[in-house]
Amino acid sequence: MQRHLISAADLTRDDAVLILDTAEEMARVADRPIKKLPTLRGRTVVNLFFEDSTRTRISFEAAEKRLSADVINFTAKGSSVSKGESLKDTAQTLEAMGVDAVVIRHGASGAPYRLATSGWIDAAVINAGDGTHQHPTQALLDAFTMRRRLVGRDAGIGQDLSGKRITIVGDVLHSRVARSNVDLLHTLGAEVTLVAPPTLVPVGVESWPCEISYDLDSTLSKSDAVMMLRVQRERMNAAFFPTEREYSRRYGLDGDRMARMPEHAIVMHPGPMVRGMEITAEVADSDRCTVVEQVANGVSIRMAVLYLLLGGNEPAVTHTRPPVSHHQPSNERAAHTISADEEK
């Protein structure tokens, strides 16, 4: 039994559907006047952020507080890390404080795995993004958004994304979001196509469970969802394309390209968006763009992950699992927790 969420590749189909279904229960809390559950009362969660973040950090903090956890926010800037303190020493400091879970974002790929397996700390570890490696909760909230839009809120319960065609466009080379989405969407039965300039496609991508294309226009008409990625200049140390204008012309999503997509198809972006580069303002502000929904859904997903790792009797991530029917009590427990709190 595992007690950490380090990679989207660690999740089985049943794990992922369980998290998505639990997130539906958690989403109902957001519609109530008092958006609180007593589930993690007395538990302490640390948000350990070594990289800048807006959406992920605030989303996790909101999720933790809605579950009544005690929250400690740690940022590298202004801490002893700026004086040279190692990850190990920081972790041991947190262990001495008796924390129950650590949400970590780090610039080095593999840092959350190291923290979870080193023995430095006896707490659940949730990866909030590590280098160019993984960002599992982002992939989960993306899948949650797709399932709600393409299958339906109620109709989607217990369902995966079988048969859905997802196109991910842009800076795949530096994107942990792309890697996590390819892993999770494949697990959920979706067909994934990566579209990028040849210079922004990772070495070894042919072993990934997805198709590769260098022509955005040829994929749009058969996509149920198109996810645009930000060009991550802060991770680039070379010229990967001639000019921004050239990149936007070949791989940017504008109104004309959006019109070629099926009527039901949606446009996604993990944020932050660079308007005029990978996406135009016309597309970003359209009804088909789910960016704001993704932020709201992120809180529900992160509540579900925290609940299953810390509050539920059964962890969300496991490789030795009982039959699928045994998952039902976890959802019932989530529903019971909400119902019991409503009675108060």
C-alpha cells in the first residue's frame, strides 16, 4: 500500500476514477454557504514550495482549509534554504514539528520521490510539480474537467475517458503537465496526440503511449479537447524556434483554428496563459475555454486527494488493491462525511 502521490503513472484506472468520483462529492461543498468539512481536523499539512506558484499553491491551501487541516506555508525565498539549507535538513525540521502531509513543488525532477522514500520524514508526500517530470494533481483536475464537459457531471460518475481524443500542443519538452496528462489520460482510455515543433519534442517520446504530430491544423477537426501549453522560457537555454511570431503562426490557437474544432470540443490551458503567444484573447475568453473551471476543479481534486490519503480508510494510490467493488465504501464515506457535516 502506498501513501504518497508522486506520479500520475502510479495511478491505476480504478485509482483515478475513485479520485475523480470523490472530487465530485467534494465539489458539492463549494456550492454551500459554509465551505468546510471536519475531515482533517487536527491534521497538519505543509505546503513546501521551492518554486514560484500562484494557482497550485492557493488551490492546495484552499483545499486543506476546507477540510479543516492546520496549514503551514513554506516558501524557499526568505527561508533558511536561501542560506544553503538542504532538502534533507528542511524535511527533518518539518518532521520534528509533527506534520502529517507535505505538498512539495521543487525545481529538481525527482525531489518529491526522494522526500517520500528517503526516510527523512514520516508523512504523506504529494507532488505539486517537480522540474520537467510530473504534476499529477494538474493531470487529475484536467481529466476531471474533461469528464464533466465531455461526459457530464452525473453521467460521468464511475466513468473514464475511453474513446475521447485529446490533443496537447506546445512546449512538451519542458512540460511536466504534458507528461502527467499523457500518463493519466492513457490510463483512463483516452487517445492522446502531442503536437509541437520538432525541437520541443522530448528524446524518447516514441515510447510514450501517444501519437506525435508536427501539424496542428491536421489534428483539430478530430479533437474532443485541445490543451495549449505555455512556452517555458525560464527553462530554455537555447533557441528552440526562430521567433515568437513564427511559433504563434504555426502552433498558436486563434479563432479561425478554434472554428475548425468539433462543436462540442473544449480548449484547455494549465496556466499561466501568455495571450498572443500560444492562445489569443478571443479563444481564452470564449465559452469553450475551461481555464477558470480548471482552477475551481483543482480545489475539488486536491480535496479528494488529501481526503483519500489522510482521511479515508483506504489510500488513493495502491498497487495491491482489492476488487473494484470494494472502492464504493470510500465514496460512501466521502458522501457520509459531507452529509454529517451538513446536519451540523
